[in-house]
Amino acid sequence: MIQRSTYSKTAIWLHWIIALLIIANIGLAELTEDMTREARGTYMDFHKAFGITILFLSLGRLIWRMGHKPPALPTSMPGWQIMASKVSHFLFYALMIGLPIGGWLWMSTYPAPISYFGLFEVPMLPVEGNKALGEALHEGHELGGKVMLVLVIIHLAAVAKHQFMDKDNLIRRMWPS
């Protein structure tokens, strides 16, 4: 079997669509931080719908990934960087799937309906009225969002390091061409 030098087109497009949605969702959450509940409603509707989209695209990406081997990393890459890459990808998948599920569960404790871009309401999960769970999920969702932000920054810094310092053109593996 011939080893690919780039990810598949499906993996590349899922990566970039999910990445843009994650960045938009972090931005929406930060933008509304100091707003009143009434003022932040529309923004949070988009935040929730983006989260559901991220969840299902990420599940699709994970399924795709299980059937499609990624391109090999450069043989010159130190072992600690390979391990850091594996750990960060694991954390990304855990957060891309866990954060939306946690948010969905959190909203279901109230229940607070989640409108999917006005097209339909996402069904509530069976945890209505569990106030303690709702508070824990709220805290966990906020902490997970901060971890995601840090992970995105580290990921972008690693991309820049590989592109501009190492000059190994690693970005071509995930760049749409």
C-alpha cells in the first residue's frame, strides 16, 4: 500500500469546517460573556447550533479517520513531538465531541430548547430538573471551552513552528489544494 503524503479531501474539508466553527463558537462565547441574558440570546442560539454541528461533523470525522490512515509524520520529527501530536489530537477529538454533548446535557437539565438554526428543535436528553448536574455541566463546559482555546493556540503555534522554523512544509498535509 502506498502511503499518502496528504490527508484525504474529506478529512481536509472536515478539519477546516470544524476548525472555523470551533473558532466562531469560542468567539461567540467570549463576545457574550458580559452581556445580559436577553442580549446574548441570539448569539447563544448560534453557539448551540454550531455546537451541535461540530458534534455531528466531529463524529463523522472520527468515523472517517478510523477507516483512512493519516499521512506519515516526517522521519526527522523528534519522538516527543510525535507524542505531543498524538495527545493533542486525542484531546481535540475528546473536546470536539465532549463539549457539545456536555452543552446539550446542560441545556437539557433546565430544559432550554436548542433551535438548530430555526429549522427544528434538538430533542432534549432525559436529565430535566437535575440542578446539580446542570451546575456541574455548566462549570465543565466553561472549563472545557478554555482548554479548547488553549489547545487551538498551541496547535496554531506548532503549525507556525513547523512552517517557519523547521521549514518542513508539514502544513501541506492538511491544506486544501
